[in-house]
Amino acid sequence: MKKSLILFFLLFLAFPLRFYSEEEESLDLIYQKIRSLEQEIATLRNFIEENSYLIERYQEIQQQRYLDLDKRLHN
């Protein structure tokens, strides 16, 4: 009787630890995924910033070309 009670008690303790371990692994996986997505978002924001600058620069160049052409046509 004592042995079965001790065995039951040990099994009872072992299962929550196993579930905790699985839960912990799931949380670690979620944390890693969040970190990965945060890095990807940072990279994409950097691309957006670079492209916004390039678009702005190209618009300035295009505007200058237009003004130069207009000036030549009216002279």
C-alpha cells in the first residue's frame, strides 16, 4: 500500500513537471518567433526608410531636370 501510494505520488509530481517543460518549450518557441519577427520588422523599416529617401531624391532630380529643360526651351 505504501509503495503504491509513493508511486502514485511520484507519478503525480512527474506529470506536472513534464507539462511545465512542454509549456516552457512552447513559450521559448513563441519568444524566439517574436524576436525573429521583430528583427524582420526592423529590417523592413530600414528598407522603407532607404526607399523613401531614394524616391525623394529621384523626385528632386526629376524636378531639377524639368526646370532645366523648361529654362532651355524658353531661352
